[in-house]
Amino acid sequence: MYETAARACVTSFVRSSFEPIYLGYYLKDEVGGGFVWTEELSDLLQTYERNRDKYPTLESFFPEFVTFFNECSEKTKP
């Protein structure tokens, strides 16, 4: 879970600090490494960034990560 959170944080950093083309390169590399959900999870992380009053710490936001992965696992069931 922490590794996934770290990857989402790096994606947010790349998104906010570099030209958009670099985000594409980074996400392509993440998908190539098997982290296919990195972009969607980074999008979810923006909810945390916009709602720091509701989520004062990243740990307080982790239940949203759990919900995200539960939904992902439901989508991938045959």
C-alpha cells in the first residue's frame, strides 16, 4: 500500500512540476512495470490535496485508497 501511495505521490509531483509530456513518459513506464492503476490513483490523490481539512494526513486518506482497490478488484473479476 505504501509503495502504491508513493507512486501516486510521484505522479502528482510530475504532473505539477513538469511539462505534460513527461507525465506521459512516467505513466508509460509505470504501466510497463505493472502499476496499471497509477494514473487513476494519482487522480484520486488530488481529492486528498484539495480536501486537507477533511484529510489532515495521508494516513487519514488511506481508507479512500482501500475503496479504490476494492473497486479495481471488482472490475477485474471475470
